[in-house]
Amino acid sequence: MSNAAAPATEGPDRGGGPLHVAIIMDGNGRWAAARGLPRAEGHRRGVETLRHVVRAAGELGVRYLTIFSFSSENWSRPASEIGDLFGLLRRFIRNDLAILHRDGVRVRVIGEREGLEPDICALLQEAEDLTRNNDRLHLVVAFNYGSRQEIARAAQRLATEVAEGRRDPSSIDDDAIGRYLDAPEIPDPDLIIRTSGEQRLSNFLMWQAAYSELVFVPVHWPDFDKAALEGAIAEYARRERRFGGLAVKTGS
């Protein structure tokens, strides 16, 4: 994703809606616990919600949808839960990839792949390769992802260029760092939504979120639906975005 200080204001009229929405899908476990169900059932229902939200995002004119699927900190969870999460990812790609491709969705995966099981890496690559030429909706999956780690990888690449004499240190600025993030061609998120009522980024897109509007929704992810997405977008439209300067009304 880009490192631009502010998204471009020019381009086709989108009725004030966000071009890029990112979602921290939080609350699967608490949703399950409140119903006396195992956490695995909460994750399964969360995948169903994801299917509906991807479809709704396209219907609402969103061009980029980024989801926080599995964080680099999630490895601290019990091995059984990690196995359940990986199993859901396998099933989602195997069962839904053809539908996403048919519907013109391009899948892009960001995060660290080193150390993942070979079949997981192969599935992620298959999803990217099959949908590479699609352009109706860009679905960015943050998997084994942490924003601090992403920024550190960018810094390492720049440091290597300096050490090898291919870059002057004075040339390192925010644009240079942005070009070495995981998906520099994708615009920064206009709107970041977190479900379950928690109000923090949790190491998600911290560089790219510099000027994002944040909306915290007090429902667990399995209960999130198109109406909740519309509500978050309506809240976004009521905000005034300043980008460090004069106000820009998002709904104007």
C-alpha cells in the first residue's frame, strides 16, 4: 500500500464513499463464548460473514477491501486454535476462490510467508495467480501479518541498498519506505473498521493508517453484515478529512 500523505482527491465521482476499506475482524471467540459454543464455531461463522461482506463491499462501490485474517501475534494462541484457523483458510480458498474469480475479485496477500506450511503458501500463491487480471474488487488478505514487521522489512531492504552503495541515505524518505511495503501499489485505506468494540489498531496497517478514518463497531465479527458496513460508510461520509490542512468533507 502506498505511503502517500493523503489520498488523491481527483478521479471518478464515487459519491463520497471510501475507495479502500480495511477491516479488523474481531470478536469470533467472544461471539462463540456468549453462546456456549467452541471458539472454532466462532471462526467458522466469521468466514461466512466474510463471504457476505466481500459481496456487500462490491455492491457498495468499494474497490479495495483489506481484511486482517491472521496476525503475526496470533502464533501465541493454542496450537489447536491455530490449526482450526489454518483449516478454515484452506477451505475458504478451495471453496470460494472460483466464485471470487468469477465475480472479478482480485486476491492479494500481504504478510510474511517464510515459515508457513508449503500447502498454505501454495494456496495463497494460487489465489493470487488465478485472479491476477481481475479488477472489479481487490481483496487484500493480511495473513501472518504485522505492521511493525512490514515496516522493519522495508527498512532492511533500504539498509541493504545503502550498504551496497546503491542508495544515498539522504534519499530515504516516506516515499522510499512506502515503496518497500508489502503492497505499494494499493492506495492507503480511507476507512478502517474494527468490530467487537475494541478501539486499537493491533499492529494493523499502522503506516498506511496515518490519515484513515477509524470506525469502531460494537458488534462481534460474526454479527457484522451489509447494514453494519453501510453504517460505517455513512459515518465515514459524515467526517471531515483534513490531511493536516483544510477540511475535506468526505460526503461532498
